[in-house]
Amino acid sequence: MLSTDTSSAPLDGERTDLLASLAHARFFLRHTARGLTTEQAALQPTASTLSIGGLIKHVSAVEQGWARFIRGGAEAMMQGHKPFSEWTAEDFAGREREFQLQPDETLEGVLAAYEEVAAEVDGLVRSEPSLDATYELPKAPWNTDAAWSIRRALLHIVAETAQHAGHADIIRESIDGAQSMA
């Protein structure tokens, strides 16, 4: 359960900067979806299979996973998931679906879910006693380090969100010419 006690961790400059960086990256990702229908948000107009709605859904899932990591390390992050070494072709196909809006999903729904996860992560930034707490990372081909601090996990969320906001900006421009910075 998310702690709402902010007395254990004052909102110092580092936490303020992390929250501002998260808000900035999230704004630009959400901004790419402005005025789109669910059908447009599901479009894959580039050579990749990425869509704006799928990227928002993926970033939301990423934040959710790192929130579990922050609360309890690799074991919490992997709760309900097989170790990556045991993944099958079906598991990897399921992960690919994470980047796409499915027929039962709406842009409004993924944006609402993203807002909830973002609020949860922001609460963790405010309430964790120390950003220095370090946990072992789950074994995965993309994890080249043995462990990360909470701070490093939060920086990763910022970087991943900013990277995918850039992807979404290219996709949006391909859909209707709209640009995030215009």
C-alpha cells in the first residue's frame, strides 16, 4: 500500500528535481495524444509496431514495475511474473502486445491508468525514507548491473519516459503532422 506519510522524507532539492523531471517527461508523452481518438492512438504509421496509445500503456507498465521495485526489490518487481530466463515465445509476444492498444482498450483508459501510476510513483518519491536504498535487479538480458538504488530506478523512469515521448512525437507527426513542441 502506498504510504502518504511525507514526514519521513522531506521534499529536498533532489526530490523536487526528480518530481519536476518526471512531470516534464510525462507531459510530453501525454501531449502527443492530445485530440486523438482511440483509433488514431492505435495507429502504427511508421516502420515499427509502436503506437501512441501503446507507448503510454507501456510506460505506465514500466512505472508500475519500478514502483514495485522501489517498495520491495526484484522479488516485488517480478511478483506474478516468470523469471525472464523461463520466457517462451508466447511470453515475448505478450510483451509486444504491451506496446499496442488492444481491442478492449481505449486511449482514455490508458491515460487514466497512467495518471494513477504516476501519482503512485510521485508518492514514493515523496515518502521513501532514502533514495540510497539499493536492491538487486531481476535477472534479465537488459539488466547489465547487479543492483540499483531507488534513485537510479527513478532516473530510469525519467529516461524511459523521455525516450518514448520522442518515439510518440515521431508517430504523432506521421499521423497528422502535429508536433509536440509546436
